[in-house]
Amino acid sequence: MRKFTFTFLLISIVIFNSCGPTVEQAIKYNDKIIEQDDSISAKIEALIDTYDKFDPKEMDQAYNEAMKEIQKGIDFATKLKPFADDSSFKDGALVLFNAYKSILEVQHKRIIELLKLPESEYGDKEVEEFEQLIEQANKKIDVELDNLIAIQEKFANTHQFPIEEDK
């Protein structure tokens, strides 16, 4: 009887340990990362929306809120544990969040400076620079977003769950 109990216990431990993370756990992990990205994207969109109003205080406030949300995302991704010994999704999110930060610190900071210029100092040269900065920011973020989407798709395929498209 003792041998049977020991064998049963040993088999139970092996079976329990051989079971990897569940699909539900993978979906929750995915959702946490995407929620962070969505929160950051919403703050950046709110910042961009202030550009049409030319209100320096509103732009500065939206910039600061976006930077706080980005830092929150960076902290989240830094502390996030790898999923099933695979850190590629977490690392991809961290790269994206740092790209957001870089874009805000460089392109968007300069955009805000340009938009704060008095109307008499805002000419064709500034309009061209503004357009170039927007284009640079969009290109950089598109590359990093595409990279994260590819990582997310691989993660979803590995853990066998479908990715729901935004509506």
C-alpha cells in the first residue's frame, strides 16, 4: 500500500508539473500587455488632439499625462515575468513602450515647441518641419507596432488562442 501511495504521489507530481500554462492564462497575459498599450495610445491621441487647439497649457498637460502613462507601461513591462519561460512578448512590449517615450521626447516635444511659436514666427519652414516630425514619429511607431503585432501573433499561435481585432 505504501509503495502504491508513493507511486501515485510521484505520478501526480509529474503530471502536475508537466502541465504548462493554460490558454486562459495566456489570454490574460496578452490582455494585460494590450491594455497597457491601449492606455498609452489613448494618452498620445489625446496629446495629438490638443495640437489643433494651439493651447500651450493643454498641450503641456497632455504631454505630461502621456509621459506618465508611458512610464507606467515601461515599469509594468519591466516587472512583468516571462510567460512559460518566454520573454519575447514582454520584451517586445518594452521596446514599443520605450519607442513611444523616445518619440515623445524628440518629435512631439519639438512639435509642441513649434506650435507654441507666435503666429508671426510660424512660416513655411516650420510647417515643413512639423510635417516631417509627424512623418518620422509615425514611421518609427509603425515599425515597432508591426514588430509587436508579429510577436503577439506568434504568442497567440504558440498558446493556441485567437487574437480579437479591435472594433
